[in-house]
Amino acid sequence: MDVLTHNWSLYGKGLLGTVELTVFASLLALVLGVIMAGFRVAPVGSLRAFGTVWVTVLRNTPLTLLFFAVLLGLPRFGLALPFNVFAILALGCYTSAFICEAVRSGINTVPVGQGEAARSLGMTFGQTLGAVVLPQAFRTVIPPVGSTLIALAKNSAIAGSFSVVELLGTYKTLNELGYSIIWSFLWIAVGYLIVTLTISALFNVLEKRWGVAR
Amino acid sequence: MKTFPRAAAALLLAALAVLAAACGKPGSPPAKGPRGDELPHYPVQTRFQLPDSPTWQKAKRRGHFAVGVKEDQPYLGERDPASGEYRGFDIEIAKMMSAALGFDPKGIAYKAIASANRETALQNGQIDYYVGTYTINDLRKKQVGFAGPYYRAGQSLLVRKDETDIKGPKDLAGKRVCSAAGSTPYQRIKADHPEAVLVAYDTYSICVDNLLTFQVDAVTTDDAILLGYAAKAPDEMKLVGKPFSEEPYGIGVPLKDPALRFAMDDALEAAEKNGNWKKAYDATLGLSGVPAPKPPRIDRYTVS
Amino acid sequence: MSSTALYDVPGPRTRARHRLYGVAATVVILAVLAWVCYLLYDTGQFEGQKWTPFEYRGIQELLLRGLGNTLKAFAIAAVLSLALGTVLAAGRLSWHRPVRWLCTLLVEFFRAMPVLVMIFFIYVALQAEPLTALVVGLTLYNGSVLAEVFRAGVHSVERGQHEAAYALGMRKTQVMTHVLVPQAVRAMLPTIISQLVVALKDTSLGFLITYEEFLHAGKLIASNLDYDLPFIPVVLVISPIYIGMCMLLSWLATWVGRRQRRNPKVEGEVGPAEPGTLLPGGPQG
């Protein structure tokens, strides 16, 4: 029990690290994912191909390999950034592939008639996408994006092994200080539950407000 | 999506072709830096008996020792990635002990164990003893037993060759310093130089890699380990400053096995007297250019 | 592409415009690729010295050993996950309330935890061997996800089927094994294989607890000063193999799925297993 009370600041820093990774990587993943989804439905062949390759490769890459390649590989090109920036980059790119697929299937659920109506009103491709299709797709996309982001929060644990300060990594310090390992892990587990439950609650609210009644 | 399997198969085939190029050269790529081919030979004490030691009894039934070592420390404990062979001073000490306790060193089952997991491995019997830059200290003496010390190292700093700012531990403020998680050097920097930014990995080889790619500014640990790395890439890295600690290296044994510990103390003393210790040093760590020091005095402590 | 809501079948002028965009986009993409290649070349990644290690049989064998260990962990974890998934799904469909509650609790807990936390817990706190820790961690997580897939699969079989079976006087076990499961398995197969892709990808977590798998072998070569730190070459060799293996398995899932959509015997489809959606208060909860 005292593991937590004696090490508030350590746990706090770890939890903050995990939250930071989750938030920034989520933003990156959402932006990249939507762009890639746009590519994948674009009328331009080479963009479609690029989007498909991006998604296929990243979805089939083990995240540990991606972390390994990004955190130890990119510095070789003279890119010296803080470790957590690299971690955000790896997590964000990886998750963007899953976001892209969620958004794309959301776009595909919008009835064809909606687009036809928009075009017959004289809307351009950009207007159709931005004002008609995406707002509708957004609603069906909320639940899958939510679970993808929960998966992202859980995946952020890998960063701890690449010298990024985050929740799982705190066990090492606690172990050195001689605290009970079982209790340390229990509190780490609670920390992850807090993060994932928060995301899940957030998306619950989103879905209640904007979701499609099913 | 029809191209999917073809793309996947092509990727696999291309990569496997690189790997399985049937005309692979035998063996492993040549190692850099000096390499001692003349390793000393240790006669096996076939009639040796140690009935008081449960670890020894277990090894007797198994027929060989299981020894924990490091795999990424040039000239101390290094594994050739390709052949799987272990080389280095620590490995020689491990062989010496095995021979003195009646087991052929050729039969040793080596196990690479990271610094953070040494106590665990000894406590749960994964290994019989551990030889791998294992510093003796009072905290660890509560968890494991130590035979020796067999070597005295000291903490030092490894930097890039062109580094001019860092001359000693006092210049570390705001610098990124890398060490192995859970190691003594890591804890010392944390306690004595809190202004340094600490970076931790499981192994030193990633630290050295980070140093060369400008992700960290210095690697700190025992001079013996750093010397090995510097000797492998003398144009890129150098050691700076004087050692700022004393690190007596011991052989880790299970806590509840004093019989094994004292038997190893005897064996070490004998090896230091008959010259095997110096021979082992010269064939390994000595290749980095530092002549053999006087071996430290064996500490036969008793647990109260 | 005519079935999306986004655009009509393009006319001649639009096609010409799209071609123009296509050329521009292709140029940009090729430029980026060329820049990456130049960077690789400029930092000396194509120098022979960094690639020579791969010529030696010892290194090749090291990589193949690593690959073997990866596949071994995957095979054991896959079999055990399927077994655990079956047990947990049976538990969740049980008529005894305590059993149902216990299994629900287990499934929800293991799905909510990061796999890596479980693997580290087993490795550090329970002091297991790396392979055991990896396999048990993967099994607990994937088994729980598969349990949900199995349950959804059994529920997806049309109601009339089990009503008819009970009406014939079959016992619950008989209904399950003779009527529901055989039909459910067909619908579930693509999803099960997709989940196995996740398991295969996650075997690389073993790298973090020093299990000597494929990535570990790569790291040994990449961080070796004797070979001039051939990090990029190692990544260029091992990632196509990893990605290729996962792609083949993913493709198998799509292929099975497509075959079954044409098969009239299979009704309905089980959606993909969403990691962690069934958290209390979760989007689908």
C-alpha cells in the first residue's frame, strides 16, 4: 500500500508521461489518419496507392519493431530529438493506419444518394467531403476510433523500454528501491485503467451527443 | 486487393534471398580490435567434491554449471552474435571456477542476463553463479553471496572523440548521460550528480549506440567496460577523467550457499598464485592496452 | 470506385484533371522516396562494409534462429489462446451465474490491461523465463479477445437453430457442439485469423524482456561495433520479413472471409474484435 503513498511524485510523473504520449500521439494519429483516409478515397490513383501502402505496411508492422527503427534509427540521419517525441512519432504513425481504416469505412457507410444530392446542388469534391460526407461519417466513426485510441494508450507502455518516462517504466525504480513488486504493478495497472476509462468515458459522451442511434 | 498476397510473398522472398544466399561465407564476420587467440587452459579438478553446497550438488546431477554472464561487453563478457561463443575476462573467470570445482569448462551453459535481473536469476536458480562486472556492495550482499573480488574497476566516463566540454563527472550538468538500468553507476550518478539528465537502457551497447548517434553526451559505467568499447572504435570514442569510484567485481552465488562461495574464494586465490589469473587478464582485458593490475585481496566475509 | 458517395463517374474533362493531379502526386511521392534514398546513401547506409555481415553463414543462422524463436512463441501462444478463448467463452455462456461473472471479470480485466504490463508482471514479479512470460502474457490477452469473438459468433447463429435443437430434446452441450459451434466457426474464422495476426505482431514484445526472438537477433547485429553498427541494413532486412509474415496471415483472413461471403451456408459475419471496447461504460457497453 505504501508504494503509492511514498512515491506519489514518481507515479505522477509516470502517469503524466503516459497521458502526454497518449494525447499527442492521438492527435498525430487522428490528423494523419484522416489525411490518409482522404488519400484512400481520392479520385487520384497514385494517392490511393500511397494511402493503401501506408495502411497495409503500418498495420502489419509489429509496434516494437517500429519503435526500434524510429528511436534508434532516425538519430542516424542527424535528427536529435527528445525520446518522447520519437515515441509520439512511432505511436502516432502506427495508430494512424487504424484510424484511417475506421474513417474510410465510415465514409463508405454514407449513402450514395447524399453525395449525389450534394453534387446536384453544385458542390465541389472538397465541399461534398467536408460539409456532407465527413460530418455523417464522423458519427459512425466514433466507437471504432475510441477503441483504437484506447489501444494506443495501452501500446504506449512499449515506450518505457526505450528510455521514455511513462507509467510501466516506474516499476524499475520501485524495484531498485526495494518495494513490493506486486503492489507496484497493481498501482501501474490502476493507472492504465484510469487512462483507458477516461478515453472510454470521453467517447461515450461523444457518442451520446453525436452518435447514430442504432 | 488481389496484389496483396503477391506483394507479401515478394517481400518475404526478397528478404529471405538476402539471408539464405546459399553461398554464405562460413563462420562469422571478423572482429575489430585486438583479439587474443591464446587463451589459457585450466586443468579440471575431477576429484573435487563439495557436498555442503546445494548449488554444486544440483550442478553435479546436471553435469555442468549454468553461468550468468554479460553478452555485450567487449573484452569482458562478449558473445559473438553469429557463433554464439562467449569471450572475455569474466568468461575466463567463469571457466576457471568451473574447472576448479570439478566441471569441464567446455560444458558450461552460459546465459546472458541483464544487470537489472541478476539477483532474480540467482534467487530463482536460473543460474548457479554469475560473473559479469558484478560490483560487491552491502545492499546486494543481503540478496546474494559474493566470492572474490577478482578485479577492481572504477566508474568513468566515455565520450565522443571530439568532445571537449566533459572532462569529469562535475561537467555533467544538463548533459545526457546513459547507463544500464539498475546498475551501481546509474544509481551513483543519480545520487551524486542529480543535475545530469539520466538515460537508461537494459544494455550498454544501446548506450554506446546512442552516444555515437548524438542522442546522449556520455556513457558512464566501470572503466573496464568502457575501455573495451573504446578499444573497438578508438577513432570515435575516448575515456575522460579519473575513475571516481571503487568497484570490486565479485562472483555472484546464491545467498544460502556459503560453501560454494568459500570454495570459489579458494579457487580464485590459487589462480592468482599460479599465474592463471594474469594469463587470463593478458589474453582478454589486457588487449585494450592496460597492463595487468595487482589482483584485489579476497574478502571472506561472514554473514551475521 | 463508383459506389462511394463522393463523386460521380468522371467525365472527360474531369478525367484529364485527375490525370494531372495524378502526375503531380506521383512526382511528389517519387521525390520523397528519392530524398529518403539519398539520405540513406548520404549517411553511408549502402556501404559494403555495413552489409558484409549478412554474407556470413553464422549471421544468417543467428537471424534464422531468431525467426524460429519468434514462430515458436507465436505457435504456442496461438494454440493456448484458442484453448483459453474457448474455455472463457464457454464460461461466459454458462447458465451458472458465478461462473459467468468470474469469466466476464477475467475477460474484461485482461482486455483492459496493456499486454506488456502482463508480460512484465509475469517476468519480473513471478520471475518466469522470458518465453513463458511472453507466451502467458499473449495467451491471456488474445485468449480474452478471442473469447468475445467466440461468444459473438455463437450469438450470431440464427435463433431458430437452437430453438429447433432444444425442441428435438438435445442437451445444452449437444446444442453447442453439434449445432451452434460448427456454424459459428465458419462465420468467425476470418476474425480469428485477424486476431492471430495481432498475436504474431506482439511476439516482438519478447524483445523487451530479452527473449531471443527475431528482433533481438537483429539488435545483436545492429549494435555490434565489430560490424560498424549496421543498424539501417538490419532494419531493412528484418522489417520486410516481419511485415511479409503478417501480411500473408492478414491476407489469409481476407481470403477466407471473401470465400465465405460467397458461401450460402454462412450467415452473418462476426465483426472485428475491438481491443478494449467492452470496458465498463465503453462505447459498446
